[in-house]
Amino acid sequence: MNFNLSQIPERLSKPRSYGLTMVMDKGLSVGEASNLISAAGPHLDIVKLGFGTAYVTPNLREKIELYQKADIHVYFGGTLFEAFLVRNQFNDYIALCKDYGIDYMEVSDGSITIPHTEKCGYIEKLTRHGKVLSEVGSKDATHIIPPYKWIELMKAELEAGSSYVIAEAREAGNVGIYRGTGEVREGLVQEILTQVPAERIMWEAPQKSQQLYFLNLLGCNVNLGNISPQEIIPLEAMRVGLRGDTFHLYLDKQA
């Protein structure tokens, strides 16, 4: 940090397995990615190349290598995985990841229906090639999954080899673990946490109010995803109690 300040909570340092910030890159240029690393690289753990943007992004290889040289993990959005799968190109997807040096992979079923045992099979296969993040929850706001089912799916995917399970929210934060208004489905979240370790869950939380909820609930080292590039520094300040929303959260709680 740039100067001394007491009563700041201890953030785990990079490389870390918990307290992750995952950012969604929806088509940044190489220059913008470079600026992002300069501005916020020390606070950025993982970049997701959102949905299928990798297919149409110019200078893709150069950008991926830029992130990787800065010790930032990169992975393709789950929608791209599904696009390969629905076209019977699963092995091509593996080859793509190898070609670009991608060692994080997302397995999701938000756009197509995959029997869960089959989904777990894909997770198992991909763990031979890198770390797997598997997404649980529907992108369809009308499809409400009961808490017991969330827990069942998450536990099965972790057992299949996922390093993290992603709690679905989409880029807007209005489905899955959230209501259409963006409000957290608190009962669902708290029930999940009774049986799934918090450090193995990546909570998609694009909205500030959602980030604040999880910081209050789980502390500064909670895994948060789908953060916009412009919000990394504001989020890090909020994590350590240096934003109005969390200003009093850690005061008088440590020497």
C-alpha cells in the first residue's frame, strides 16, 4: 500500500486462492488492457473474456499474453464453452485453450441444457488441463432453483474437480442469486453457506450493493466476480473499509 493506516483488515496477497477479484473483459483493446494492468493489476486475480467475445476480439493472443505476463489468469466465458459443446467441438475447445495457454476453464449450462452427470463429466475431463470454474444457476429469470438444489449441484461439481463454483448472476446482476431488482436472495445465500465452503464460491456481484452485502457477510477476503474494469480500485477500497459504505466495518476491531 502507499502509506501507513491502522485498523485496515488483512487482505490476502497474490497469488491467492481466496479473496479473489474476477473482472469481466467484454472487449477491451490491448491498450485498454495495458492501462487496466497499470491501474489495478495488483488487485486483479482473474479476467473472464465475457461470453463469446473472444471469437470477435482483435489482437486476442496479444491481449491474453499481456494479462498472463502480469500474473493474471485469463479464461473464456462459459457461453463460448457451450458454443463449442453444442456444435460437438469439445476437443476443439480443449485445443483452443492449449493454443492460447489458457489454464482456467469455465463449464456452464446457462444457454443449453446439459444433464448434470454429463456436466460433471466435462469438469472431470477439463481438470486434466487446468483449473475449472463451474457455473451454477440459470440465466433465465423465470427459472427459480430451490436452495437444496443449488447446494446439491455445487457440491457435486466441486467433487467432480471444480476449483470454484460460480454463483450465477449474469453481467447485470439480476438473475440467479439475485432477484430481478438486483436484491440478494439472502435466504438462498445463507443456506448455501451452511454446506458449501465460502472460499470455494465465486459470487458474481456486478453491482456495488451486492459487493457490499458479501463484504458485510463474509469479510474483505470474499471471492467476487463479474466486476467491471472501472470498479476494481473502488471495490478494493471498499474491501478494506476505505469507502463510505464500509468505513466503520473494521474500526476498533483490531489493534
